[in-house]
Amino acid sequence: MKLGTFLLSLSVQLLPTAAANTPFSVDGRWILDSNNSPVTFVGVNWPGAGEAMIPEGLQYASIESTVSKIKSLGMNVIRLTFPIELVDDIFDNSGDTTVRDSFINALGADNGTTVFEQIVSNNPSITNTTTRLQVFDMVADECNNQGIYVHLDNHISKAMWCCSTTDGNAWFGDTYFDVNNWKRGLEYMALHAKSWPSFTGVGLRNELRQPATANPNYPYNWETWYTEMVSAAEIVNAANPNALIFLSGLNYDTTLAPIPTAADLGSGTRFRLSDFDFADKLVLELHTYDTGATSCANLSGALWNGGFKALDTNDAAVVNVMPVVLTEFGFNQEDSTWQSVYATCLRDWIPEQQAGWMVWTISGSYYIRQGTHDYDDTWGILDHTWSDWRNDDAIEQGLQLMVDGSL
């Protein structure tokens, strides 16, 4: 074993379990653990918001195996996505649906039964009576066992692939985006996650965007964003005061531009941390998928102006100094994009900002995506069968360097 690999392996083994230093809080631009030591999130997205409504990949690999692969890179967090429909079902049916029934509903009787049996083969603790939310519990438990934090993310309302302007999940009041159910779902999951020692916080909503059909009750603007996001944040904080609360932006979460400077959001509305008695729990999150970028200066400048300037403690114009986490970025793992301006810029620039990040995605395949069963995702850092990295060079010469640079 090479010395560098040995030292990384040793450092991973010596990391404390996630339970040792939660809950987290915020102080200025930093996320702090319970010992008041800065924490930089370095991790990966693990989707669980598809039609089956459980974390992907369990028909190919055990939960322990997938968490071990994440741990092997030195990562310390997963962004675990969920749909509001999961909670709606619990309320509508006076209890959660079993994993078996959920797969039959999502894939049909034959395919659903087959996939469920494969899942049980790899994960014997999942049985005919196991519910979907119990699988989320199992993932959180294994993450805690291996010292990996869990960040929940409300990815969508109706369980499906995200995101478009026409999917009915784009904006408050959209076809499937019932605002009251959304807040109820966030409250439920924040309460439920109290039992997870590895739990750190929740993202209120993934990639808000302008819907194809406008709803006059919820105009697409920053005023509406403020009203609904602040209301949801208050509900989550009341349900679980220990939870970090991640605020996403507009335009598919590519901009939070008015927030760092407390600019006018409309009619004199301004976001000011001083207005919140839980300001020590608020974090900003942004995404970028500008894979065709030709200039790192332009790419990083767009991120900085889009919200990362909230990290700047020296700019008097920055009224709201806050942590900012890049909760999604990613690219096709089967070509040379890992060597592109986009990938190399983020690999250097994000660690330089001492900012957290979570790459999209771990999923080498999906149970079902956009109507295709066993969908192969070339953006997944794992291969189709979740058994190995999809592109060793992209991991060893790319992602691993970003992990090391961040930690």
C-alpha cells in the first residue's frame, strides 16, 4: 500500500463516529460541531425520492457496502433525498407502506417483487414487514456506525425524477407542490430524524424554479420565497431545534444573490439574520451544472455572486455572513469531463473557500427513472451494479483530490 493511501486509510479509521459531535450549529461563516470545532461537509448525494421512495441501489448492494465505499474516499456526509409523498402516504394511510408494496406500486407486481427479493438478498434485515421509513432509519444507523453524517433533503413533492418546469413540483402551489403538505412533511421528517445520532439538518426544498404554469397565489419572486421558506424554517426549528436548516435559491438553486447583502426582495422585504432567533442554524446551499464552462474565473465568479459571498467576513456589504454549501454538482463519469474547466475549477476553488460540498451522485442506477426500469446513470460515481467506481481515473485523480483538499 502506498504511504499516502495508508495515511488516508488510517485517518478515516481514526475519525470519531458521527454521534460523537452532533448537533451542529452555525457561527458566522462556519458550521461547528458540538465541540465548537469547524466542520466542512464533504460528501455525496444518495437519492431516495424516486417512485419507490427508498434509497437507491439496494437491489445491488447492501447498505453497509455502499456506506463503506463513501467512507473509503474519506467523505463525511450523505445528502439523503426524500419526497413529501412519503409523508403524505403515512398520513393518508395511518401508517407507512411496506417496502415490498411500495416496489409493487412503483414497478408492477412482477418487476416489483423481483427487485424486492434482490433487495432482501443483499439486505437481510429488510423483510416483508419493513416500511420505507425504516429503510431510511437503517441507512442513518449504518452511517452513524461508520462516522458519516446524514443531511436530509426534500427533493420533490410527488415521488419522481427531478427536475423540470413542467413536472408539477417546481414552485409553491404547483400541481403537486401543496404548501401545507410540504411544511407538514418537513416537520414530520425533522421530528423523525431526532432519533438519528448522525443527523445534522435538512434542506427545505431542492431546486425551486419557475413553473410552466403560473399560480397567482404564489408569484415566482423573492417575496414569495421569503414568506414560504421562512415559515417552513420556523416549523422545522420548532420540531427539531438541533437541526441545521439549508435554504436553497431560485433558478434551480443557482442563485441566492440578494441574501448575503440583505437586498430588497420586494416591497421592502429583506432577509436579515438578526430577525431570527435560530440564526445559528441557517445555512445557504447552491448548485451548479455549468459543465461547458470555459473560464474558471467566470464559473467561480458566478458562484461567488450567486451566494458564496456570504462567506466573506471582510466585505462590509455582506450583511448576512453564513456558511454556504455546494449541495449539488456533477457530470458524466464516462467521458473526460472530470478533466474539464468545470470539474477542475470546482475541485480547486471550493476547497480554497473552505466550503462544504456534496457531489451528484452515488447512484450508478435507479429502480425506475422517467419510466425506465433499472435505469443506468452515467453521472453516478458508482457503476450500474454499485460494486465499483464507474471511472477510476475520475475518482483517483479527480474526486479524491477534492476530498483531500477539503479535509
